[in-house]
Amino acid sequence: MKAKDFDKKFDDGEDVLKYLELAKARCEEQEQKRVNVDFPIWMIHSLDKEAKRLGIPRQSLIKMLIAKHIEQQRA
């Protein structure tokens, strides 16, 4: 099916899900890429203490803190 035909069906309110390969669908913004970051020992201890307090893994805490900072910078 050509893109213009697909767009017309979508614009007309037709269910277009049957034309999509949902098994191959992915959200590009959610893909992960591994990075290595070196932290001083004191910072790791602080991160671990806070992660334990919140009951989450260190990696989750780091992601949360970075995401919060990025959102604040966007505002």
C-alpha cells in the first residue's frame, strides 16, 4: 500500500492497524544505549545510600536524577 493510500484511510477514520507490522514497531526515543561513567567513590556511596532509602537500584536513581535535571533545563 502506498503511503498516500494509508494516510487517506487514517484521515477517513478507518482502522489502519491491520496494515501495520506491530511486531516490528519500536519507539526510537525508548531505545537504550549503554554508556560508562566513572564516579568518585564518595558519590557512589551517596548514590547507594539514597537508592537504598528509596528502595530502588543505583542505576534507576541515576536515570531519575539525570531525567529530572534535563526536564528542569527544558523548562
